[in-house]
Amino acid sequence: MNDEEMNRFMNLLLEHGWRVRNTAGSDIFHVSGFEMVWELTNEDLYTTNILTFFIIGDLGQPSTKIKDIIHVTDKNNNQLIFTKNNIIDQINFIENL
């Protein structure tokens, strides 16, 4: 995933009413170990969710680079694997949050 793809994914979340609501002052791109966690809220649906992005470097080491995001899961263990040009899969994943 590159920066443009991450921006598109974030825009899809916004278009579907989801907002990242991590702790005040918390960097939404903070990585701990192999994970980056986003707490989401959707006021239109009166619900919350948690996205966990898994980030692994080329040699299997922890990474902090957006380009190394492999997949994301939600709190129900639904999974989206990021592949090139999988916008339809991204939309389906977001619609099922």
C-alpha cells in the first residue's frame, strides 16, 4: 500500500460515515510491533469498530512504513488483504464494518 492508496482508503471510510477517533493527541499512524490500530466511530450507525493494520517489512521484520501494510482486520475478524487495484474489495470491507 502506498500513500495514495492509504488516502483513498481513508476517504472511503469518511464517505461511509466512519471517523478515526484515537485518543486525543494520538498519531493515527503510530505503529507498535507489527500493528497500527485505529478506533472508529460511525455516528450515523451509532456504532464503533477497531481496525488493526498488520505491517511487515520485506524480510519479516517490524516496519513503520505505510508501504509495508499487508492487511487489515476489524473487531469481528473480517479481513481485507491489500492488493493492487482492489478498490471494490475495500468498499465491500468498509460496507461490512
